[in-house]
Amino acid sequence: MRILRNRKTLAGLILLAVFVFLAVFGPTLAPYPALEIVGNPWEGPSGAHWFGTTQEGYDVWSQFLNGDRAILIISFLSGIIATVLSVVIGVAAGYFGGLADNFLSMLANIFLVLPALPFLIVINSYLPAGGKSSTALMAAIISLTGWAWGARVLRSQTLSLRKRDFVDAAGIIGERSWRIIAFEVVPNLVPVIASSFLFTTLYAMGTYVALTFVGAVDVNTPWSWGSMLFWAQGDQAAASGAWVWFAAPGVAVALLGTSLALLNFGIDEFINPRLKAAGLTRKGLRAAGLHHRQTLGLTPVLRPSAAPVAAQPAEIIEETV
Amino acid sequence: MYVLARRLAFYAVTAYVAVSVNFFLPHMMPGDPVETMIASSAGQLDQRSVAALKAQFGVGTGQSLWAQYWHYWGQLLQGNLGISISKYPSTVAQTIGSALWWTVILVGTATVISFILGTLIGALVGWRRGSMLDNILPVTTFFQAIPYFFLATVLLYLFAEKSHVFPNSDFKSYDTNNYVIGWNPGFVGSAVGHAVLPALTIVLASIAGWIVGMRNMMVTTMDEDYVLVAQAKGLPKSRVIWYAARNAVLPSISSFANALSFVVAGSLLTELVYSYQGIGSLLLNAVQSEDYPLIQGIFLIITFAVLAANLLADTVYVLLDPRTRQEA
């Protein structure tokens, strides 16, 4: 896999693997349930309670281990739903054009401009108590506000693909629209779809944590890092010096987000190679024994010189990309 | 301006959709919002406010949904957003009005600082592609992934609790005990002092997006022929950077709309952590006390504010990019 050779992608994958591991085995590894009084209030980190205890005497380490699963499930589920929506809407709008395109584009733009978090809070405030703790429902509601960005990107990509010869050719030999879309257009959109999926998942993660933090969803079921942050804020963990209580879930959320963003960067560089520090970095140049200043528009490319002379370093050729 | 007129029409449609969603949502949901509110207020509402609530949500008035919808629009155009339950007897409009300006000034200033600073840094990093500066990118990625409110908690912990650089614990928009709102130095100083940490939070959390966006566009723009020509003609380096940057900044401005939604969401939560007396704290209170009219009112006000900011960004775009003017 060419994409795995990218350092950013690899780092992102490894980080993500850690979080998947935590989601699968975290609850089993946790010494206690998340909400069970197992110690005195406000205990500092110790052998018995690695991360200390909360105001109520709950074990913070157990809360932490239990907190990953719900976030991961909701983020990825929401990412999947939103991506399916954006592929269907974006590709349809780009491929069929005309009135359908106008309508779908406007729909996407409206959803892009509407401030998502207040919108979600409004929706959630009307949900009955059972709805606020449903994983699937939360994922669905969040994806409602998450599909528009991907749809817009996919639409513009489809617009440019639609004019290509191979798509024309498929149309001329009498392929049906759905077949052209499924077998000619969509396969060429895979990197864009992957990028939009990661972006949406990242968005869903941040949004779900924010919704939990505000208390717009059921803060205890499913238990998540958002719940920890909610209670840490409500019980003034920072003022009481229990900084692990709010730092652990916060850093975890940030790292999970970073892993998704790194993967996304890797894919972006795969789509648009110019984004990479093209050719050689200054460090790489120095290692090759060359003194060279990066000039705009000129990408240094290292090539073995035709006649290898011992003392002479590799020849540097400047090419415009 | 044809382009601006079209955008204006689009924002009008968006505002219309937001208002309609606001109206229809309570009617689509299971359960009776008015009953929930009366139950949660535990008998604190008097007969008149219950009647007003019922009228607002169209319970027991015997009107058709359509008639209620028109009634809702009529009320809205008169600036009547209903009464707030948690802040009873204040109306929603009064409650929002007293909180709105804190948020507008704080978030507006922080967003502008973040945009300008991020764009400048992004241009520099893009220009020096392949140098040490590229290492900024992974760092900004991490900052971008940190939830605003978590960053806020950390900053509050470090600068207000640990070292008392900024006013602590009972963080408000200003020192409510010693000053009154007005143009006196004591109040202004206090208000600015209280705004530094929240503003810093918003800038730190949102700047990464501008840096990465600008850097990526800068890298792409620098490969364009006109930049090569500018360099080959021997123009001073600053001129060349200026030419490249001026073109590279356009997508940043046009993606302002997407970014703003995130910034607004983050800022609301930031306010919450600092107990800043703006719209964000108000929204949290409204959610916790199930104050539906207030939640709805805040959603509408935020939507309108975001639309206005977008229109501003569009205007700037039209001024900067001659191609948009040519179309007309």
C-alpha cells in the first residue's frame, strides 16, 4: 500500500489502533464500574486508584477505561451514515445536474451555514428521555448535520468526472445512469470519500463530546469521556486540584481527534501530492551533501548522475511541477 | 452586485428554513412540550404565563397548524420570541439582549484575530515549505483536535487557579461587585481583563484550521506560472509573497462559512467554562432548566448572527476577487 508509506498516515493508524483496543477491552480491564463508590471523595492518584477519585468517590481510571467505547461507536456510526448520505446526494447532484442539482446544492449549503451545535441542542431538547441515551439515534441525529460538507466536495468532483471521456463512452454504449455512477464515477471518488468519511467522523466525535458536555444528551448512559468532562466541570474538578479527572478524558479526545486528522492529512497528500514537502526536505538535502534553497515552483528532485564519480555528489535537477 | 444579491437571497431562504424548523420541531416530537415545562417549573408559572406558553406552542387553541405558523411568524417579526421560563417574568428577547453583546464582541474579536494571525502564519509556513516550519503542522493538528472547552478548562486551571494572573473561580464577564456597566475605566478594564482568557482559548483552538488551509493553498499557488514569472522578473521577494498570498487567501475567506459554525459552537462551550455571561452560558442554563422558548430564541439569534457574518465575508470576497464582479 503506497498510502502506508506516509509517516502521518502510519502514525494516525497506530494511534487509532490504540483507541480501538481501548474501546474493545477497556470496560473489561477497568477495575470498577464507572459509577460506583469505591473510595473517599477527592483522593489523589495512588496504587489503588491510579487516576484518583471523583467528588463522589468514583474511580477515575475506571471511568476513563469505560469512556472510549461509546464515543468510538457513535463517531464511526455517524461518520458512516453521513458519508452514505453525502455520496448519494453529492454524486446525484453532480451527475444529474439541472434542477435536482440546484435543489440538493441549496440543501447542502443551508445545512453548512446553520450553526450545527445549537441546532442539535434544539433537536435534542425535545427528545424523550429514552431517546437521549440511544447510541444509534444520537449517531443519526449528528450525521444529519454532518453530511453537507462531504456532499459539496463530492458534487464538485463528480462535476469534473462527468465530463471525462470514459464516462461519456459508457453513456454512449448505452450503460444506465446508476451503472455509470456505481462503476465509473464512484470508484474514482474513493480517496475523496475516504477523506470526507474521516472528516465527518472527527466532526461527529467533537460534536458528541460537546453535546454531552452541555448536558444535551443523557450524561450517564452511554458512559463516555464526554460524561467525565461534564461531571468534572460540574463538580469543579479544576478548582479542587483533581486535574487528572478532566485532563485524562480531554487529552484522550484530543489524541483520538489527532489520529483521525493525521489519517486525513495522509489521504489529502495522496490526492494532492503537492501538499507534501515535495521532493526533499532541507534536512534530506543536507544529508545528500547538497546546499540548496527551496525555490518557489521548483521542486528539487534527486537523481543518480549518469556517470557515478566518487567525489561528486548526486546531481540536482530542478523541475517545475 | 449580482453575486451578493444571490447570496442575500440564499441567506433569506436559510433564515426561513431555520425559523420553520424552529416552529415545526416541537410539533413533530412525541410528547407535549408545554406539559413538560409546566411540570418542570414546579408550580412557579402563573396562569397567564401558562396561557402564553400554550398560545406560543399552539396547545388547546383549536387553531390549525397553518394558522399557528402564521401567528408564529407575526410574533417573530414583531421581535416577540415568547417568555422565558427559567428567567420568568423576563421575555426571551430581553434575556438574550442582555447576553448577546458580550458574546458578539468576544467571539467577533477572537475570530478576527485568529483569522488574521492564522493566515499570516500559514502563508509563512507555506512559503518556507520543506523547512523546519513544516513541523508546526502536527502541533496545530493536535490543537485543532482539542475540544475548546477542554482547552478552556486547562487555561483556567493554569492561569486563574494556579497562578493568579487572571481573575479566578467565579469568572464572569466583569467584576460585578465593584463596577457597573458603562464607559468608565474601571468597568472597561475589568471587562477586558475577563475577556483575555476566553479570547485566548478561542484563538488557540481555531487558529490551526486557518494555518493549515492557508499553508495548503499557498503551496499550491506557489506552483502557478504567474508566481514563477514574478520571481523570474526579479521582483522583490516580499512582492512575490504578496502576489501568491493574495490569491491563496481567497479559499480561506470562502470557507469562512464552514469554519464559523465550528467557532460558534466552540465559543458557546468556552463561555460555559468561564461562566462568561454570554449566549453560551445562557444556552446551557436553558437546556438544564428545559426552557424551550429560550432555547429556540437562542438558536434563532445565533443563526441570524452567523448569516450576517457570512454576508460580511461574502462582501469582502467580492471586493477582493475581481472575477466575482465580472460575472455581472
